[in-house]
Amino acid sequence: MSWSCFATNKPAHAHVDVRQAAVLDESYAAPGTEVTLVWGEPDGGTRKPTVERHKQVEIKAVVSPVPYSNVARTAYADSWRNKSS
């Protein structure tokens, strides 16, 4: 399961930072771990006319902590994110 989000303030021709929230096996979940994700559905995806056909592609990624912002992760609110295990 994953959720896409797109975050940038750069022009369209520049390198773009993309953030993808995904559920990973715990053995890959440590921040800094390099992973390869497969994006897209097999066989071009759904046949619905409102969804563009596509190919699956492999995307290299680096696991980052949640929330991405250190301030939100450590000081924003008292929650599971900033409690020691």
C-alpha cells in the first residue's frame, strides 16, 4: 500500500523531489536504507477510459523518517513519533 505526494518549489525542468509514503517490510524500514520500488500496475493498468495507460517502472528511493520534517517529528506535538522506545 502506498500514497503519492509531490513536493517541490523548483521549475519544471529542474530536479524534482518526490515523496512517496509506502508500507515496507520492517527489515527495509531503517532511515537511510536504499530501496527500489515498482510503480504502476501490471499490463498497463486499468482499462478505465479515464485512466491513462502506463508501464511499470522501477524507482530508486531512500527511506526517510515520518514526518519528513525534523521539527514535526520531534517537537510539534506529544505523540508516538517523539517518544523513546
